[in-house]
Amino acid sequence: MSTGTAELPPPAGAPSSRAALDRVRRYLFAELGPQRGPAGMGLARPRALFGALGDPQDRFRAVHVAGTAGKGSVSTFVASLLRAHGFRVGAHLSPHAYSVLERFQVDGAPAGADLVDAALTRVRPAVEAVEQAGHGRPSFFEVTNAIAFGLFADRVDYGVVETGLGGLLDSTNTISRADKVAVITPIGLDHQDVLGATVREIAAQKAGVLPVGGRAVAARQRSAEVEDVLSAEATRRGCDLRWVDLGPPAVRAWTGPGGTELHLRGQPSLSLGLTGRHQAGNAHLALRAVEALAARDGWSLDADAIWLGMRSATLPGRFERRVIAGRTAVLDGAHNPMKLAALVATLQEVHPGVRFPWVLAFKQDKDLDAALHVVAPAASVVVATEFCSTGGDHPAGASVPAELVAAAAADRGIATAVEGNPVLAVRRAAEKADEAVPVVVSGSFQLLAAVHGATVPR
């Protein structure tokens, strides 16, 4: 496999104007208001919304990604690999870390604010029409779907679409083209209040994205019960489901200070743009999804393009190294036990034998005990903090009180401190560790956004 120095062309994107970005933010986070309307409508409202716009979700070849952990990374690797093969690619990702524009990727970069503002201008009348027709007020996520689908329709060769919550009743599951390829990442417990209390119930929701008579690739799961649910639903739908191993012996990975290398049997190593052993598994799953597309659509994978696509994948807020007040910090939006476990494993690979000062804040719906159980083996101290989103690029909302996070950490035997200001919390955590040890900032993308402005790239 080549290890040359070819580069992808600069990402495309319309110019971003401050006025356009302000209009987008104001509508999505203030004027749109909360979702409201009849309960139990399922996909009726998003279908009505997209139907009013000419069903843009069915006007591009879609890769539909569902799962509990790794959806954003797998989506990013798929999009990067396709782009490296010369295709025009859209990617609809969620949640975003710092800018709402991150949700609307076109050719490897967030779409410009002017382009998103123009797409939103077309969507707004449909939002009002759907509500007036008795379907209720579309949600924030449904409106961002409409924007992304409008940007991709008739413009991209492939659109990579990440589910928001679950799959079966997720508004992205309005994609009905027969040539949709589904990708399912590892499944675990999260959002039990919506998706179900057990992994079997959650797996049934994720399986809802499997295309009838189509193709899908799925990560091998830790739970045989989850695999049984996915296999049974694939059979019922006549879907050709291929299983992908994420670990040895099929996949081997090495992670160090310089990043992560992926080793597949019988192939030279590939340097990854995203760091962590779990990212090697995500990259392998993405590669098999792209292989399925190539086989179906009659084009061939190229070794140099694979090398380039793997290396070029980037995603904000995933083991992102920044500097604040002269100290290195790792910013990672991990917010459930599966994601936190992957973060802890990566930290221990990059810095073996080290315990880290953590700055943590969580949204209200998270299981603090489970999260701190995962963090405890890698923590020298937890500085609990808070965020309160009242504007900018995140919906309004407050975090769990810092005192509750600190109490959960103390219950696990971790030294704790409380600092309500996130930036000051990072500085306080830095004081509690050797200068060579990075501060880990995690628990919520809203927390990352709260400290990001005080950091610079490392």
C-alpha cells in the first residue's frame, strides 16, 4: 500500500457570514421553540415535513449509521474514504461540538453559514405548514435533518447520515431508497428512558434502519442477544447483513503519542486521523461499508485512496488535544459508559500507568454512578463543574449540579473538587497534576464548548 504524500483537495464550502450564522442560531435555538404536538406520531411528522420539501432525503445515495458508540467516527471515516475516492460527499452528523454548522458537512468541511441559512429559509415555511396541518411543531433535530437533506439532494454522490436517537422511529429513518446501505456500530445502554430498559429493546430500535431487500454491515457485538435481534430483523426484512470484527485477530491497532495505526490481516498498516484503539475498529467497520458500496455501484477501491481517507478523517471533540493556560488538555465529548470506557482505554494507551485530573459535567439524563465507575481507574482527581447553555451553538439547558457529580466521584474513592466555572475548573485541575499529565475534559459536548474558546490548538 502506498505511503506517498498525496493530499485531498481543500474542503469545499460557501463563505460563512456572521449575520447568516446569527440567523441560523436564532431560529434553531430560540424561534423554533420546543417540539410540540400529538404524542405517538412516530415518523408522521418528519415525513410530512420532508414531503413538503419534495422528499430531499431520497434524492441522494445514503449510508445510514446507527448504534450506541462510534456513530460519528464511523460516519466520518466513511465520508473521508468516499471523498478520497473522488466522490462528492455530504455528512449529517450529530451532536455537534462547537458550531451547529458541524452537522452539515459537504466535501469534508462544515457547510458555510450562508449556504445553511439559504437552506433554512426554504425549510421554515414547511415547518409552519406542518404544524398548521395538525402534525405538531417539528423538533430541532427534524429541522436540522431537513436542512442537511436539502443541501445534499441532487448535489452529492453519497450522503452519510447519522441517526439522532435509536433508529426505528428516528426522523432520519424516513430515507426510503432501496439502495440505502445501513451501518450499525456497537450497541449498549443509553437513553433508556426513550429506547427501552434492556439492550434487547435498544437493539430492536437500532435494527429499524435495516433496509428491506438492501445491504447492511454491523459491528460484532459484545452481547449475543443483540446479535440475535439484529440477525432476526435482517432476515425478516430480507436484508443482506454482513458482520464485521472490530478487534483481534481481524483488526490490530497500536496507539501512542503520535496517534493510532490500524493493522488488517495481510495488509500494510494505516495511520488514522482519529486516535484510539476503538477508532481502529470504527475505521474497519467504515471500510467494509465502503466496500459494500463499491461492490454494489460498480467501482473499485484504491489502496492509495484508502490510505489517504483513513489519515484525513477528523472530528472535533474526540480525543482533541488543546492547550489552556499553557497546559495540555484532552477534550472528548464522551457522555455514556461505553464512550467513556473507550476514552479511558485511549488515555491509558497514550500515557501508560498515569492517572489524570478530570473536569466533568453531565447533562441531566446521564447515569453518574455508571460514568464515574468507568472513570475511576484513570482519575487522580475529579473537578466537577457545570454548564448552562443560554445561547450560541447549543440549545438552552443546564447540567447536573456539580455537587452531585463530585459526590458520585467521591463514592468511587476519587479525590474531588467543585468549581462552577468550566475554564477555572480546567485550571484548577491542572494545578493538581504534574505538568506532563494532560487535563481530561469530558462528559458533555456543552462542557467542551464552554472551555473551547479559552484554548488554542496543540
